[in-house]
Amino acid sequence: MSVPRRSWFTAADCSVADFASIVEESVQPSHYPLAERIDSGIVVYDCTGLRPRLANSQFRFEVLAEWAFVLDSGPGVLLLTGAYDEPVIDAATAVFRSMIEQEKQAGVAAGDHFATAGVNDRVWNALEKLAIVDPEVFVDYYSNDMLALACEAWLGPRYQVTSQLNQVNPGGEAQSPHRDYHLGFLSQQDAQCYPAHTHRLSPALTLQGAIAHCDMPIESGPTFLVPNSHKYEPGYIAWHLPEFREYAEQHSVQIPLRKGDALFFNPALFHGAGANRSQDIERLGNLLQISSPFGRAMEIVDRRRIIDAIYPLLLARKRAGASPRALRDVVAASAEGYAFPDDLDIHPPGGSEPPMAQLDTVLLALDEEWSPEELQDRL
């Protein structure tokens, strides 16, 4: 008879020895035939080799399935080298750095979490801000096929992107090892109030991403990670304990990133921003918290405002021959992909199908080439 799974976790259930037995499992290259290599337990994929083959639907599905395995049953982290072309990254970087400077000058520079206040420059809701400041850069940035593929691999075809810029300046301190949204943002005491099945469910609702906007050698402090640590079930309680933090710091790995690389990992992975020990590298990353349509995103984003800003450009690109998938990738990163919650007094259910989500309406508008005014009326 098998041993039943625990229905509740407490700090008394947390064992560093059990944690170590999971973390120290080796990552087998044979499990990841599409990967370029395994580097320090991180599964690395070369985007230049994958892209030409993604038009084949069977190959695309194989990539989705392998990435889902990496994030769930594998080490929990994958690196996509060359995910972004340099011109796209450079254009977005210029806008992002101007955002940081403008917020500093306006006296609204935001603080970080899991790090000493003032160490980093943080811009919250960079998704919406980018769309309003420069719709063309936004469309180029979020039409990225690798970003869309990673989101779909973990969350399915509908998801909610949120974006936070984080610039760690020379001398910036490292974060403490931690887990992330949802349960990772709770105190140890609060996390213990949720049943074990909620601890197992929480990671499936979010994908963590980081896009490198400059070269990030080890001395600049790229994200440190503890591969396999997401598989330790009481981890949302354990990461608060000093012995687990000490173990995580001793067994974490870092991998240098090049400008345009994209890192994606399970939010239950123990991780944190590294210390920037360089003399002159302002380490700028676009941190992505991408949520399932069935969960609550971390930030409030005015997605209608984004659509109003970018739809005329999307319509122009559609008429100029842009690929349907590229347009859909932008809309998926921008619009609300789930029809609920809705005001069912005003929009009562009809038939057996759910009402159209904002995403469906925008895609229909592009397909039928509605005017921006008609789309606004429909929304």
C-alpha cells in the first residue's frame, strides 16, 4: 500500500535532507533531445536552431511538450539563447531606460522586494507603460515567437502577461533565495494556512520569465537558481527557514546571459537576483510574471488602454501582410484572454459556449478589419 500524500504542511514537515535529495538529482540530457546542452542543471535551447522548424505543427508540439516537462518534472528552468533580435532589444531598452530616468526625476522611483530598498531601479507595470509610450516598439517586442511558445508550454494558449523592469546597478546586493507568486508572496504563517493541494497547484498558475537587455556576465549578478527545488512540496514554507536559505545559497547556480536571451522558470524554484559586483554594468532585465487565465495576475493592467494604443498599428501591419501568428502573439500578451469574471446580469450566458473574451474580440476585429472606432464600440 502506498504512503498517502500529506494534506497539510507545517514547518515541522520541512527537512533539509529531504530537500537536498531532490535538488541533487542529476539532470539527464537524454530527457531533452531538442536542447542544445545542459549547463549547471539549466536546460539550454538555441532559438536560431528551433525557429526554422516551428512552422511544422508536429515539431512545435514537441517543443511545447518538452518545455512543459522541463518546467514541471525536470529541473524547472530553461534558457532560450537568442530569443530576441538585437534591434528589437535595443529599441525596447532605450524606452525602458528612459522610463527609469523619468520616474527617478519625478520622484516616483519604485522599491524592490526581497532586496534592500534603493538597491535596484524598478518600474512596475512596464507592459502598459511601453504600449502607451511607444506602440510600435511594444508590437515588435511582444510579437516574439519564443516568448509566446514558453507561455503556451506552461499556461496554455491564453495567459496574462505582466512586466516589471529591474535594473541592478553596480554594487547592488543579492536578493534572498525565495519562491514567487502566488504562495511565495505569503508569510510562513499564512502559507501554512493553505492545504497541501493548494501548494501543489500554485506553481501551475504562473510562469516566471526574465529577458536580458544587456550582456550579463556572472560578475553582474544574473539570477541565481536552485534547479529541481520546485519539486519540494513544502517549499513555500521551507524557503522562510534559515537552514533552507543557507542551503539554497550554497547550492545555487548562475549562468551568464547575452543580450536578447530569455530565461523561464517555475515560480516554485528557489531563486533570486545575484549581487552586481561589476564596476560599470547596469544590469537591466525585463521580469515577466505571466499568469494563467484561471488565476489572478500580480498587477492590475488596463488592457483596454493597451488595445486602444496598439490596435491601429496591428491593423496596419495586418494589411501590410504580417503573419497571423505574430499578430496573435501580440494580442495574447496584451488582451484579456478569459471571458470571466463578467457582469452576468448585463451579459447573461447564452447557449453552452462562454462569451467572447477581449482577446477573441480583438482577433475578430483584425480578421474583419474593423476600424479602431468600431472595435472600441464592441469592447
